[in-house]
Amino acid sequence: MTAPSLGPEDHLPDWPLRRDVGIGIVGSGFIVRDCHLVAYRAAGFRVVGITSRTRARAVEVAASRGVPCVFDSLAAMLDDPAIEILDVAVPPAAQPGVIREVLAHRGKVRGILAQKPLADSLAEAATLVAACERAGVRLQVNQNMRYDHSVRALRRLVGRGVLGDPVLATIEMRAIPHWMPWARGGRSLSTFIMSIHHLDTFRYWLGDPDRVLASSRPDPRADFPHQDGINLYILEYGSGARASAWDDVWTGPAREGSGADLSIRWRFEGTDGLAVGTIGWPGWPARVPSTIDYSTRADGGAWHRPRWPQAWFPDAFAGTMAGLLRAVEAGADPDISGRDNLKTLALCEAVLAAARDHRVVQLEEFAEGTG
């Protein structure tokens, strides 16, 4: 029997040589307080200061997470020569304006970590990517599910050919998100907020599909108008591989009195092996590590079940920042660069169009915006 094909650190990020580069945080929501700053401290990254629309909130977060400085404004933060990296964690509608202000400032910022979605539309995102490229500022997008530990471990197996040629990949989400106030009234709900995680993960595992089929319906629990609540979609690849997800944000009336059955499960079938896994996020705020189990023909059908203590929330957030720091060190594109992320946004646009128009959508319809 052959040895397992995952090493003890294959689920972890590749770390930068230096972890003392000065980082400034823009935003002070729960994701900054409970994920970004917790993960950065554990990784040994150096956070210099924080700024936010509400100073009192920034002061509270800084005090609770040991951030040494609270800046009164983004401009004041950009004037601090110690800050070379900006972590922008604001709502999608506000993010483009923040990025443009950073680029217009004659400061020392060398890299930006932006949240997903980069912008509310592919067209606006493309203008931001081009502006960062002209300014020589490295742009990384915080598609942090790529750094979920089971997702990353599977990518290692796929890249090494352990499972053979891809046949079918699926993600089944039965979980209830907390729709933030900024999600109301947007052109998309689930597609650009929840499904974007899974669409980007399929790209990470399989590359870009050729065609998309999709069906959506509103989330019965959401008390505001929207179209794309529950999302079902299929991605077709020229190689013959298929990927599909059920993004069920309703999951039955679990919050209204029925029993709950919440989980996110994924499955990857190849010509030489099978891998199945779980994503621990539905257990948040408890620390629930994701899992992977895999078996190959070469191993005679034995199952390998590596386990680790790290969890997607909060630990994966160190991975996207590590990718940006490595890129700045090397003078290279980040692993989840803004340019690459345009293809994830194009896939989101394709899902919206396929569900809205009840048709098969060719991804090349949106290719012009990703070039």
C-alpha cells in the first residue's frame, strides 16, 4: 500500500519570509474583529493601526485585539510611513471608493487586500484592477475559502494527480447566513455574497468552465426584495468534468421552530480516486475544523483521514494575507490577484444571467471584462 499523498502541512498556507511588514486595517466589523485580527495575531503579522467610519467602533476593536493605533481617517492612515499593506474590509458598495482613495494618495502602500466581491459588477471591478496595475499596487482578493484547510488539501491532491482526471465535483450547502444590512437592495444577494465562495472554489480546483446552467429562488426568511436566495447551478467543462452546487440558505425553518440539519459538504470524484469533505463554517462561532477523507485505487481502497486543529473561521484569513505579503516580497502577482478574480466575478455574472433568463450561458459572454 502506498503512503498517504498529503503531507502534515499541505493544508496550510505558504508563508512570507517577513511577517513584520506594517498592515493597516480599514473597517471594524465583526469579520475584522473576530477573523482578520485573530488570524493575523496567530500568524505573527504586524498590524500597525485601524480606521473606520465609526471611530468609537475602531477604538473598541483596537482595544480588544491589541491594535496599537486608531487613525481618524483613511488619509491619516495613508500618511503613516509604517503602513505598506492595507486590508480593506468595508461593504462592497464602499470598497471601490476606498481603493481609489488609496491609489490617489502618494504614500507607501504596496499592496491591498480587498474583500469579495471586489465590486458589485464585473465592469467596476475591471476598472479597479486596471487602476491598481497602473499604480503598481498589488491587489489580492480575500476569497478565503481557497484557504479553508480541506479545500486547500484537495487542491494539493488534484494538482498531484492523485485522484486522476476530474469527473464530478459537488458542494452542498445547507446553512443559514446572516444577511448584513448592506446586502439589502443590491442587484444580487446569494450569488455575489455566498455562491461566490463556491464558484471561486470550483475555479481553484478545476479551472474555468465553458458553460453555466442555473436556477434561483428567493430566500423565504429574508424580509426584503431579492431574486437570488437559494442558488442551484451546474458548471460544464470542455474536458468532460462537471461541477455543481446547491446553495440552500433556507434549509427549512430551523430558526422558526423545526429541527436543524445544517452542514456544508463537498465531494470530488476522479478517474482514480474519491475525496469527500466537510466545511466547519456552519458551526461558527465555535471552532469547527473542516475535514477531508480520500481513497484511491493505488491504495487498494484504503481511506486516509488527515485531521488538523485549524478552522476556516478564523484561521484561513491568514492565508490570503500571506499570499499578498509573498507577492509584495517577490514583486509578483498574488495568488488570488484582482486580475484572476475577475474570472470569478464573470462566473457570478453568468450564474445570474442563466437563472434570470432560464438558459445555458457561455462563460465567454463575459470574457471581455476579464482580459
